[in-house]
Amino acid sequence: MTKLVFDFETTTHNKGSPFDTRNFAVSYSYYRPEVKPDHGPKWHGRYDDLDFKLKPKHAIDDATLLIGVNLKFDLHWTANLGIQLPVGIRIWDCQLAEFVLSGQTNSFASLNELAELYGFPTKLDAVADYWEKGVSTEDIPEEVLQEYNDYDVELTWKVYEAQQKDPRMTPELHKLILLCGLDLLVLQDMEYNGLKYDI
């Protein structure tokens, strides 16, 4: 499988809801672990880049497995940019995987909680500090936001690898997690498109 780890940073009205018109995607980072470091496995894009929509589209088009944490959020933002997922792409949401591995007892684990679970350093605090002070995401210094965004995808990849080696993981659970990923795609599509309702 060609793997792609993906993460968006957005403005924060209504918790960054992709359905709140005040919000927009500020940046993304993605990581392609199979690409050698000298050929650029990692990419960061910002909303004022000319190729902001083009780069993730190419990366996603080449992927067969999309990896993230709370990935439905990022899938909504991908849809907001007009990017369609390729037919047959598989999904690995590390948050959802932990829910399955824990016997459905650990729901909605954050990336920090997953990092602690597997013994990795947690996310960088600098961006959260800006948010707490009321600074909008697009006004956070670019280098600070990029470091935060890049570390998110690196950490997500480490969690994904750790989950593959987790003693709780069985071939059956692995298949179930990928099946849950297909369900996630359906749920994202339902949420994004909604249902027509005659009021």
C-alpha cells in the first residue's frame, strides 16, 4: 500500500467546524513514508500558496492508504477544497483503531493521548498557546504553525507503526479497523452532503 499521513490546521470558529463559513483551511502537512528523505517525503502547504489545492490532490491521488487521527475532520476539509478521494482508497484512523484495540473502551483518544499510550513525546504546545491567547490560526507565525503541523504528521506515523506492532492487534482486528475506515468514508459523505428535508 502507498501510505499518506495527512493533517489540516484551520481557523477555530465553532471548534474549526468545516461547516462554519467563517472557517477556512490555513495549512496542511502530509508525510509519505515510502518516499526517500532526499526526495521530500514531507510537504507543508499554506492557504496563500499558489498550489495549495494542487499538492494535496496529487499526494492523495497517489495514495492507497490515508492515515490520520480524527480523520473525518480532515476529510471534510479535503472535500471543502474540492479534492475527491480516489476510488478504492483505504482509511486508517489511529483514533478509531485505538477504539477497536481497546475493546471499545477508549473512544475519541487525542493524538497526545495516543502518543502517551505508545511512549512518544506529545504534540508541541506553541500553537495551543497562541490559540489560548485568541490568536487566529492564520496569524500564528508561519514557522511555528509549520513545525506544529509537521510534527503532527510525524507523530501520527509513529502511532500508526506502533499500532501495527501492538500486542492487541490481530489479523482479524486489522481487517476490522480497515472496515471501520470504509464506514468512516460513508459517514463523512453523509455528514458532508446531508439529507434533503422539506420543512
